[in-house]
Amino acid sequence: MRLIGAGLLLLLPLMAVSLGVGAARIDLGAVLTDPWATLVMTESRLPRTLAVVLTGAALAVAGVVLQALVRNRFVGPETTGTAESAALGLLAITILAPTAPIWIKMGAAAISAMAGTAIFIWIIRRLPPREVMLVPVAGIVLSGVISAVVTFVGWQTDMLQYVGTWLMTGEFSGVIAGRYELLWIAAAAAVLAWFAADRFAILGLGDSVATGLGLSPKAVLRMGLAVVSVVTAMTITTVGMIPFVGLVVPNIVARLMGDDLRASLPVVAIWGAALLMACDLIGRLVIFPYEIPVGTVLGVLGAGIFLWLLYRRPARATA
């Protein structure tokens, strides 16, 4: 509970600051009386703040679920081909049905992300069990292959600008009311993960253990794939790829709390939202009134945190 409280004490002030930061100057005290301030707040500031919170929380939870499925702490949605697969599905549906409604594009991205993640799991299940570091290497190789396919198809169809938006930016400057609501679906998927946390934890112990306890490993795996794929697809569709949140936050929380998945998921969600909110504010304030994409800030900060995790010994043993 202390970690939840500390996370909220950090997240809520960051959200308040986010509501007050922007190129347009408004009086927060006059939001209810000034039509201009109300418009800016409801159409831009509040949707952006909610989008950052939903994205950070959902990606962090998706990272926990994915690590439980593959039984490896050094993977995340952005290093297993999941994000690139979502972009491939989104690119395909954009080419084949450019006028399709957003929910069809979202579904195509989610299905493609699920297929890509399933391929990754199929690959790593055939790796030597003792070679733990081969798992992230396999994920990076698969991500590179799928990314190359996406880039080639985008180049052939003159859609590289879209590919860059999905895979390279990761920023919230274009988020306004009506363009972020898909992220509530990602949040719902993260809540589903909390209800199924015990199943994911048991599956992480091995297929034989899960079967012995009366679970269907394939059914639990499909549920986990659905959670990770929906979260990743919604993020790619709305704001582009956000690196490191689903990788570093679960690792930090696991070092502090161990492997109690149900207890750690709310902590992971809150701290994932806080990390992304802090990085978004840094990107907005460093060269104000211009912005640095949050993906760029996270690329630097997240890499530093990940290196620290690699070289620092765990503070406590995990089960």
C-alpha cells in the first residue's frame, strides 16, 4: 500500500502540472467561467493528460503480463515484435480499406499484434531453457524483421509517413477530445489482466504446473496474448510506439515486491502512468513552447534505468 500511496502522491501533482502546461495561457481558476479556458481544458489539456495516464498504466501492465507469459524479465511489448506486428496490421488495413472505420483498423492491429506475439512465443519455446538472454535477442531480431517488412511495404505504397508516426514518434501533441478514447479499451484490457492475475502467475510456473492445478495453459496464454495485443494496438493506433514503460517499470516493482502478480499490478499501473507523465512533462518543458516527443525522452531515460537494473543486484530475492 505504501508504494501505491507514494505513486499517487507523485502522479496526481504531475497530472495537475500537465493540465496547466501548454502554449495557450489559461487561468485554471476560471475554467468553469471562462469559455476559452473551458474549451482549451476539455478539448486539449484534459484529454492529453488522461491519454498519458491510460497509456502508461496499460503499457506497464501489458509488460508484466508478457513477462509472465514468456517467463523472462528482459522483454516488453516493444522488444518482442508486438508493436511492429500491430503496425503491420494497421498498414495492411489502411492499404486495403483506407475508408474503414477506426474500430476495424483497431481490430486489424490487435489481431496482427496477437499473431506476432504468438510467433515470438513459439520461437522462444524452442530455445534452450538455460539460455535466458537468448529470449530478448530473439525478440529484437523478430522486431527488426517485421519492422523491415513494414518499412518496405510503406515505401512501396508511399506511406512511410504513417509508418514513422506509428513506430518512431510516440508523442501526445496531437491528442485532443475524440482522438484518444480508444485508450480506454487498453485500460479495460489492463483491468482484465488484474482479474486474471493468478492464472498468469500460475502459467509462469510452467505448463505442467498449470495443468496440474486445473488450468488450460493454452486458454490462459490466449487471454494473455489478447491483453498484450489490445493494449499495444490501441497505443500504436493513438500515439505511436512508447518504449521502455512495459520493460523497466515491471522490473523495478518486482525487485521491491517480488512476484505477487495480483498485488503488484496496481503498483505497476500507477508507476507506469507516473513515469510516462514525468517524461511527457520533460518533453513539453525543455524547449517550451515546442515539444520533444515523449518517446525520445523515454528512449534516453528508459535506457539508463534499464542499464541500472542490469548492473544492480536485486534488493530482495523473488520466488
